[in-house]
Amino acid sequence: MLTTILYRSHICENVSVKSLEDMVSAASRRNGEADVTGILLFNGTHFFQLLEGPDESVSAIYKHICEDTRHYNVVELMRDYAPSRRFGKSGMELFDLREHDRDDVLQTVLDKGTSKYQLIYDDRALQFFRTFVESTEKENYFEIPPAGSWEFIADDAILPPATVTMDSQTECSFAFQPIVDPLAREVVALEALLRTPDGGSPEAWFAGLTGNESYKADLDCKKVAFAMARKLNLREQTLTVNLLPMTLVNIPGAVNFLLQEIEINGLVPEQIIVEFTEREIISRLDAFTDAVRQLKAAGIRVAIEHFGEGFAGLSLLAQFQPDKIKINRDLIRDVHKSGPRQAIIQAIIRCCTSLEITVIAVGVEKAEEWMWLESAGVYQFQGHLFARPCLAGIPAIAWPEKKIPFI
């Protein structure tokens, strides 16, 4: 069994194309010593490479490649396994696409294949070669600058930081975290995140609760969220709260309860967004959909959080068409380096764009993640890169500033 890695990248402007031969020669020696096969395609701007061999050797060489400063925007397209080598012996071979007819070079590459079965049965790795040579995905090759191109500067002018003190008898608390449009410097909403009174996680707060106790507690704690929003003077700010989907189904009058608490605290339904997690199985979808209709009829917007992680996925989009979705953090993490995650997120964006559903990226912690997502068409973000949740209060927001090159 052999490990296979495919990646693409951009050549740096200060790298001479003539130096490619020396680079390939050195790589060929290194690959040969590690029993790794390398096939490298180059079109003048982008590299595309297949590496295959023993897992430890391939992983070590790919790590070295990722650290090479002669290229950037290194995106891993595939990491898989094969029964035998797709291409010849170990080493490295370069195909400069500028020197060959597109069809000729593709056939030349494929003719080097060592297994007729891989060629006959539409091997994934060979399909990647075809796509690159035929230039059918170049619109997805976003060129994002290095992370150091931006600095994030805290600013308390747009949404001044504030904290509140709640009654000591309150059984729960909330941490507030902004959802922002970084380039527009706009606070889109504040999410109220459930916490224990001392700042513990939602899991800690729900610990020991079972069955309908959990759903009743889930609904009741929204009293505290709305009361804290009132004390923080969020009467003109969009506020997001989380609700388990089955809370609406299992607790009679849940929608009326929410509307009553919204009114008591001087808020209006139109400023509230209720987020439903995709992690919970919705066992009575018709009853849930009916409750969502009641929320929307009252003016409350709805969203799906952890989209792409849970049980319902695309069926929820078709069933009740939320106003917003939040892409799951597991898809966001290091998206600038992962071809599969990029493809999935681009598909989500295209689908939601067609349905006029706003896409929000959550858990954004790295500048490169944010830059890639902006390039892909996501404009609303939530994560530690911009602001951490603040217990019983509003945090300062760090807005991106483009660094001026030192001359």
C-alpha cells in the first residue's frame, strides 16, 4: 500500500523559471533516497504535483514542500492510498505545460501510468491531472497574501465594550461574541452564548439534565439572554440566540414564550435570530417546520449553526429555508490549505447564493482562513481572530489593517 498526496500552489514572483530544473534535480535525488515518486506539472504560474510512496516518507517530503519559500498558497487536494505506483520508479519528473500542446502533454503523462486498471477505471488522481491540464478549475485558485500582510487592531468605537452584573440567583449566564463584516467594519450581530454563572461551557450547564428537562432549561435560559441584552442596551442591535431544534417541538407554547420574553425586555422580534444546531436529530420534522413558520410569521429570523456537521444538512435548507447558515468550524479550520474543504465550502456558497441565504464563517482564528473565505465570497465572520466571547459583556473588536510595506 502506498500513500498518495496531490497538491497545487503558486510560484513566487521572485523565483526564476530557469531555476526549476535545479529544483527538480534536487527533488529527484531526495525522492529517490526516500523511495518516493514525484510527477510535477507547471503552467508558468501554478505547480501541480503528485507524490506517492511509503507514508512516512511522503509525509516528510510534503512537509518540506509546504515550508519551501519559492511557492505559496499550497493547497492539499488529495491524500489517499493505492495498491501500486501510478507512475514509474521513484524520483521526480517535470512537465512544463507551456512547452507542449495541452492534449499531447496529458496523453504523455497518462502513458507513463504503470497500471492499466487505474487508467480504465477513472482513478481519482489521474482525473486531477486531467482537470489541471485542461485548466477547468483556475477560477478557484485564489491568491491570498501571506498572513503577515495584515494586522488586527482592537477598536472600541463602533461597538463600545461593556459588561453587566446579574442577580446572584441567576442559574446561568451568557458570553457575547460579535459577528462582523471585517472589510466594511460593520457589526452584523451579537451572539449570546450560553455559559454557567462562572463562565463554564454549555455542556457543563446541561450536565445532569435529561429528556424534557434539557429542553425546558434550554427555553427558560433565554429569559437571561434577553435580560442581559436589555441591560447592555442592545435595543438596536441584532441578537442571535441558540435553541435546540426539539425544544420547539417538545415544549408547548415555546414560540409564545420567546415572543413574551422579547417584549418584556424591550426588544422586537425583527432583531432576533434563533439559531438551530444541526447536531441534534429532528425526529418530528413536520412539527418542527410548523414551529419555525410561527417564528418567521412573528418576525424572528432563523439560522442553522454547525452546518455541514450534523444529521440534516441540505434537507433542512429545502425544508424551511433559513435566513442564514453558519459553516461548521471543522470545515473552516485551515481551509486555505485544504482542497476538499475548499470544494465543499464553495458548493455551500453557490447553493446559498441561489437561495439568498447568508453564509457566516464561524471559529475563524487565522488570517489566512479569513482571506481565503473572503476571496470565495463569504463576508460575515465570527471567531477569535476578530473578538473572543466576553462573559456578561461586549468585547472590543479587532479590525484588519493592511500593513504598509517597509521601503
